[in-house]
Amino acid sequence: MNALLARPEDVRDVLAGQGIGHDLLTREASASRLPEEGRLPSQTYAPFLAAKGESPADAPGALLERVATLWLLQLRGALAALDLTPAQFRLLVAVGWLNSRGDSVRQSDVALHANADPVMTSEVLRTLESRGLVARSPHPTDRRAKAITITESGGVLVDRAIRLVDVTEAKFFEAGASEFGPLAKALKKGGRGTSPVTR
């Protein structure tokens, strides 16, 4: 559900399904309401939050978001030396990888392999094409599609980029290197069945 477009009744239905009663949903907040005697503000105003044993900041999703944000900053810094953005790198890698498997690659194949939004994929591939890093040609079996192929300069650049990212990644995860294998497997399982998020 898009929270920006959700109707009030939809929000109530979702919250009710999570065990939040109608009386709580319809209660009007009062700016002058004071915490109950002997209780902290959050215990009165946010009892579900206050009852948690650990801070939500330490929840798996919050930790993943924090690490992902830090990693993206490192990745952007490393790729900037090659005049690539993370999205360009990701799609250039996808094109090169799929090309190396020998099949004619459609734009939809690239988006699927990179788990990227189709519209964003189209925009980024146009940028890569304008830089001579990928080329489009008629698809041999699908007249409605174009075959996407990495060029020689694109191949040279993506190899340099992968080496650079490998070094950056090794340094970033050095502290927990012994645990990264199981973590990588867990990350591959997480989020299966979800669609790419557009921004």
C-alpha cells in the first residue's frame, strides 16, 4: 500500500488487522495530555514501543539499512574515480554477465537480472549507450526488442570497476569477514518475492 495515497479507511483496516483497536484509532490526541503518574511519557503515549525489549534501532531491518547506507557511500566514492554511478555499474555488470552466457540479451533481461526498475533500467542503458559502453541492435528472435551488448570499452571499464569494488568491499567488510559468508546467504533469501522499489 502506498502510504501517500492510502485512504483513511484502508489505514484503519490495516491497523485493525494488527490488533490495534477502534477505540485507539479514533481517540483524539490532546496536546495538553500529561503522562500518567509514575510513568514515562513513552509508556503512556507509545506503550507498544515502550514494551519492546530492544530498541527498534537494533532491529535487523534497521541495521541492514544503516550498513547499506554506509556501503553505498563507499561504493559511490570508489566508482566516482571511473565516472560511474552505482546504478550504472550494476547494469553494466548485468549486461556483461548476461552477454558472457552467450544469449541475446533484452533490456527486460538486464532489469530482471539486476533486480532493477524497468524505467530506471531504460534510462541508465541510454546513458551507457551514449558513452559507448553498451550497444543496441535488432534482436535476432524478437522484433519488438533490442539486443543489448557490452562494447569493448564497456568491457574494459567494467573489469576495472569490478576489481575496484572487490577491494572496496573487502575493506568495508573486513571486521566481520568470517561471518560474511552466512550473511550473504541470508541476504539472498531476504526479500524474495518483492518488487524493485522506484524512486
